[in-house]
Amino acid sequence: MEEYVNSIKSQIIPLSVIDTQGSFSNIPFVFFYENKENSDDFMPSEKLHNSFFRTMQCFPVFAGRINSTGIGNVSVVVDANDINTPEYIEDTSNIPFSRLKDAGFNWSAWPKGVATAGPMTCAGVDGEIKLINVHVIRLKNNSGLLIYLSIPHYILDGEGHMEVMRRWCQIYRLMDSGRLSAVDELPVYTFDRAILQQNLSDKRSPVDSMTYKTFTESSYLSEWFAWISPKLRGYILSKAIELQHTEAHLFHVSNKSFASLRELLRSYIPDIDTVSVNQLLLSLATKTLAQSQMVADGRTFDDGVVADDALLPVAVIFETREQLGIENTKYIGNVLMPKITTPSMKKLETPTNAESLASTLSTFNDTVNNIGPPLVASHIEMVSNRPSCFTRPITRFVRSKTAMSFVYDVMPDMYVADFGNGRPEWVSPIQPFRANAVLLLTSHDTTDGVDVFMTAFPKVMKEVLRNEFWTSIAKIIY
């Protein structure tokens, strides 16, 4: 710990609007490791702790505090004399690893209190917003352990989250083999947000109308929400999430299911093999949630309650490292770009069959097929000129119980997080989350399909689980 403290240098890291537009939530995942050899020396506590804080030397940003100076201008301030020490907690549990494994790692089987930070970015018990939270729980008779790792979206995105985990695993293995000095040979990360502006395309393409409207039209609520402190904003959002009582489930869509879906659609979309699994899931999940909301409201798709011109806001969120040309730079920050589209609610609510799903796929074509460097440059330019605009999407969406968010790109492979005893037996998000969100995850069997994390209000989720088309394609894990 002393070495870590001495390594921290005072600095200010200005955050971009690309960071703040996702700043409301944390990125929390839990990694499960089994002691397959029944070793007394399985992932020893001291080595895990020491390797973690050696890893933190590679990420000095986590020693800082979120500081807001004016509406929308946010930075991480690292003060070497007043470090915001990363939270690292280790506990034990009387639950054996076998019980978790037999339960399929269902959330209901987990030890109590795994998540020490929750789904939204807010202050902890010490009154500070920690920029990284780790909770290690060693299971009964050292049969295994789980590692909860949560990082605020202020600091990084899903790729950055996994980069932290990968580096921790690397350093642990080097420490375990007596080659800790080799850490200095590992690639160095950059946290300089100027890299985004430096890599913008010289060309521009128009931002679609709904995205432009969402980010440029302010309201008293959005401006107030941007003006208040990060701690107060986090507190309000965390309480709002609690009141939602959101229900979440994890599903698996196999390669076989994707193949059957393509065959079903082929007569309507001859080039269906060129349509990505991401777009297939975007279309199917959006229709399923819309239909489930309709049934939960006691409506039918042809009862005339919903106007013909009613629209359903969907924020489709894209990872843009490739478009910016920075995929090999070891940049730690956010590069997520939302496109907000509004498909017809009535069309989404029609029963899912080959014809209606093909129609939904075509609706999303423009959304997913025009993510090039000129559009990314236009989006970054648009939000950078309006620092307070980062609160406008959430204050607009919060007024709609049907508005959805869909993270388009599959999260990086989390099963590569190997501390030297093999890949994790399971990796999972935490259960509490905001409603109407869909996140795509690498499957446990990394060669077969995609796992889908979906959230909804309880009455809506009840109908999702009854939706015949969805459940024929997506098999529930828990």
C-alpha cells in the first residue's frame, strides 16, 4: 500500500462530454473462480490485495475525485496528499462454491452483500464517490472465490473495465512467478481525453434528427440536473432505481437459434446472412419489450388505444474506437455514442413473425449501418459544444415508461480474466439495474452465441417470459 500511495502524483484529468453522458451508472461485474485442485494456496488474499494495488499504479485516475466546475465541466482531480483510496474489501462466506455452481450461479444463490457500490454512481458510506470498488468473497473451505469489480462510467466504458481486469490478472501472474519487475515492460495506458479530438475525421455527416433534438433541446430539469453536484445527482438516481423495483434476467441465444432466425427471415430479406447478430437481437428484443409493455398495460395491438403515429424512443449505443482509429492506443475512457431512434410503437407491438420482424429490421437499418468516422466526428463535435447536454437524454427518457436502451456491441470477453488458475467459471452483471435496458455479453461458451442481459418493470418482464417467439429463440439462464 505504501508503494501505491507514493506512486500517486497530483494531476487533473478533464473528462469529456462523451464521459459524462454515461456518468450516471457504474459498470459492475462479478467473476467466479473455483479452487478445482483444492489447493490451500488458492489465490491467496495477500497476493490478490498486493497485485491489485500494484495494478492501481497503472491507473492513477482511480485515486482521484469527481469534481464539477460549472454546468457540465467535469474532471477527475488527483491530489497526492488526499488520495481517494480505491475500495478493496475481502470477506468470507459459508456458502461452498459447489452450491453456486449447482444453482447455475443464479443471483438468488449468491452470498449477501456482494455489490458494494450498486448500479448507479453515488457516494458510499464514507461520503465519497469511489472510482473503483472491489469486493472479494472467499467461499467455504477455500472452495473458490468471487470478485466483484465496479467502476463508474465517468471513467471508462466496457472495454476499459475489462482492460483493468486483464491488467490485474497479468500483474498477479507476474507476481506469482517472481517476475514483478516485468510490469514495467507492459504497455502504458493513456487517459488524455484530447485523443478524441485529435482523431476526429475531417469529414462530417449529419446527426440524425432525434439524436440531435435530444442533445440540443434543453429543459429546466435537464439544466438543473447538470448543475447539481455529482453526489446529489447520484443519490437521486439511485433512489429512483430503487423505486423502479426492476426485474432482470439473463438469456442465451445460441448459434443454432440465430441460424433458425435467419432461415425464417430469408424469404423477406435475401441477404439476411449479412445482417449481424447484434441487429437481429436489437430488432427482436425491442419488439419483445414493446409487446410485453402492451400486454402489461392490458392492451392489444389492434384495439386503437395507441395512435398510429405513436413512437417509442430507443437509444442504441455504439462503441466507436474503430471509427476513431484508436483501438490500439490503450486509451482508458469512454467512446460510446448513442443514436436515438423512434420506431413506430404500433409496428413494434404487432405479433412477431417473419414479416413483422423483417419490417423491424429494416426500420433499424439506418440506425446501425451509418456509423462511420464522419458521423462520430459530428456527434462528438455536437456534444462538446454543449457541456451541459449530458443530462438531456436521461431527463427525456425518464418521462417515458417505454423508452429503451440497447448496447449494440457485445461486451469484451470477460472469460479471459485468468489469474493463473484458469478462466472464471462464470461472469455475471449484478441484478439491480434501470428498466428497459439490454446488454449483450460474451457467452460462457465463447464459441456459441451471445448472452443477453435484459431488464424491465416486473409486470413487463412477466410478459417477456411468456412471449412465445422470444422464448423460442432466447433460453433463460436465470
